[in-house]
Amino acid sequence: MTATSQGTETYPDGSSSCHREYPYRPDFKASGSYTLPWDVQLAGTFQFSRGIQNGGAGPSLTASWAVTSATASTIGARTWTSVASRTINLMQEGSDYGKYNLEQLDLKLSKRFTVDKVKLRADFDLYNVFNSSWPYTVSTAYSNTAASNWQRPTNVLQNRFFKLGAHISF
């Protein structure tokens, strides 16, 4: 008996997993600073990114289903003679970015002091002001059981935190 080649995954639109063409995905970043009274410096950065990062070539949701040859035969699919199981991609990468969008604002306040020949700068940084829990990655393993972990976040943006700092020059 000879093994037959299974080939690459083919999606309903006829494309294969090797072909990657992503739709428009907005990504916006802005930064700026302003000097307040008493020589206090206020600076900030804001970023908006559509969708999630999922570790692939592009940011998107994906779904993969591990099917054994025994399960495939019960649903009427041809049997795989050379492998015990196969992972099937249910969603093409780049076709859906999901409902999670990154909206992150970071702020910084700085004050400079001069005492004789010593210059001191005090800093207060506040990260993730909106306290977003945006997921960097989510689980891509699909299952038709009640305990399915599909789209469960596996890594999220760090919660709101602050940092105090100082810089001395002499």
C-alpha cells in the first residue's frame, strides 16, 4: 500500500494556507508633550490597534481543530492512511480580527529642579491609564465540547501601574 499526499489546506474560497492577503487594519499611534506652569512637563502616548496579535504572520483570530482519523471516518471524510490525526484550519488567518481592540494611554509628569550646580529631575509615569485588559494572544484550538478553550485569552496587557523615578546631574 502506498501513502497518498494530503496536500495543503484549501479553504471554501479556493485559496490555500500559503496565500496570505490581509484586509485593511487600522493602527494609530500618537505622542506629544506640553510644558505646564511651574516648569512641569506633561507627556503622553496613545495607541489604537484593531484586533489581536496571535503569534502568526498577521494579527487575527484563527481556529484549528485536531481531528483523528477515526473521527474523520465517522463524519464521512476520507480516511487518512498515513497519519493518526490531522489539524484542520477552520478559519483563514487574516479573515477576522475579533472584537478586541487595543486602546492604551501612557502619561508622564516631570519636574526639573536646580540646586547650585546639581540638576534634579523627578518623574512620575502612569502606564495603561484606561486599565485595558486587551489580550495579546488567545487560544486557537477549537473543540466542540463544553470545556472548549477557543478564544480564551492566554496573555493580556499588563494592568495599570505607575513608576517613580529621579535623575541627578552634577
